[in-house]
Amino acid sequence: MFFTFSCSHEHQKAPKQEKYHKKERKTEIIVDCNYTFEEATTGSKAPDSVLAELKLINVLYYSTDGKMHSGQVLTNRRIANIIQKMFEIMLLEKFPVAHAIPIVKYHWNDNLSMSDNNTYSFCYRNISYSKHACGLAVDINPYFNPVIWKKGYEYRLNKPIGAHYDPAIPGTFSLSNPVVIKFEELGMRWGHNFTRNYDNHHFEK
Ligand SMILES: [Zn+2]
């Protein structure tokens, strides 16, 4: 998809006009998904009361290919504005997001989504401790930012399996990364600070 930023649609051959067209900038935006709300919630086992809390938002980001992409996040209405701001921050800081696609694409399978380095918020689970169950958390670039279990919990699997945490890789969070600092200023708690594990891809309200 091409978006052309131009103030004129006239086709004059005046020198000034030609000069203007040379400066015209084309920005290519790759569309990663374009679901309706109904499509993005199809197959979810969540009760209607939970689905009523959700909102589907459109987001822009630089992906790992260096190009601008558009994706979507299905999230809780209460943090939709914050999620939008988080993406604006990542765009300004040129912090890449691999892609942001509602988890319906992965048949509501969190492991498939994580292995694909996908960013998402809502995934209903019939458990109370996960804030993803009501869309009050977001996982960003999970393959670059795996969950790492702390001492005493090593028997649990780090996820996604095979992922390697290296803060030097663009799209990876660290304590000194300006993106993390700005997210925390928005009131989002980083999973890196959890007691039992470093949930490096996870931010929640
Ligand atoms: Zn999470």
C-alpha cells in the first residue's frame, strides 16, 4: 500500500509544479493485519462481559525490516490510550516491533504467537492471575525478550523456547532503554521486575 503526501492533484506542466513533485515523499506502509472487531474476537472463549471491555486499535511501527508497518492490538478499553502512546514512543525512538497482530491469527495459541515474535495484548484464559485474560497487559517482541525464570524456578521453561536475551539487539528491552523508562512513566509495570521471573516482554497496568 502506498500513501502519497501531496497537496495537489492537478497535472500542470508548470516548472514550479514539477519541482514540487520531485520533493514529493512516498511512504510505504505494509499492512500486517486489518481485522474487524468481530473477526479479531472470533473463537475466543471469553464471556460477553469480558469482550465488552475490549477495543481494537490500529498501530504503526517500524518492523525488523526497517519499513513502516500497520498492525492492530486488541486490548482493554481502560488502557487503549496507553497502548497507543506506547506505540507512538516506539515509533519516535525507532524501536522496532516485529509485528502486532491479534492472537486470533494464531488460533488463540500463546506459544505460537510468542514463537513468531508477535506483539499482542488480549488472550482470554480461564485463570485470574494473567492480566492478558482481560487485555490489561501487553507482550512486545517476546522472541527478543524471553521470560527467564529466577533461581529456584529453573525447572520452569524459559519462553519462547530457543529465544536468547541480548539487549544489544534492536527491539530488546533493558533497564536503561528510554522506551522502558517512558512506558513506566505511563504507569505500565515491566515484567522484568516480577518476583519469580524476568518477564522481559510483558508490561501491565
Ligand atoms: Zn505477558
